Amino acid sequence: MVETNDGFKIAEVDLKLRGPGNLMGTQQSGVLNLKIADIVKDATILKTARTMAMELLEKDPDLSEPENRFIRVAYQELSKDSTLWVNIS
């Protein structure tokens, strides 16, 4: 981190060193153990997935198209629980 004053590069190194901390709280250090991905190692595929999800929702915001039925059903099941965000890690 002493090689640059670029805040984005410093933040990336900090993320790799300390982890992302608590998603919904104020903790700034720690380990976030996602069940399906490593936020640092899988950053590229996570960005791709986010982009694809945003494109899908732009085209079909209600997920009403037949090909999106399974995504809609899965989301509805997950959103029944008011502690949805707790299930991320």
C-alpha cells in the first residue's frame, strides 16, 4: 500500500488483507464467508453476474417472462424471510 496514493488501489489491497467486514453493520474488518463465492478471488465473475442481473431486471423488472419464472420463485421464497440479508454469509 505504500507504492501508491490511489484510493481505489489502496481499498482493494485493504479488502484483500482485512476482508469486507459486516455487510449490514458498521464493522470494517473481518471475514465475510459467502456461501457461493469469495468476494476477492471471484470479483470478476461477481461483477459479471451483477451486470447480467441488472440487464435482466431492466428487460423484465417483474420477472414475468416464462424463462425467468424460476428466478422469480426463488426470489419470492427468499424474500418471505424478513432477515434475508442475514442469509448472505
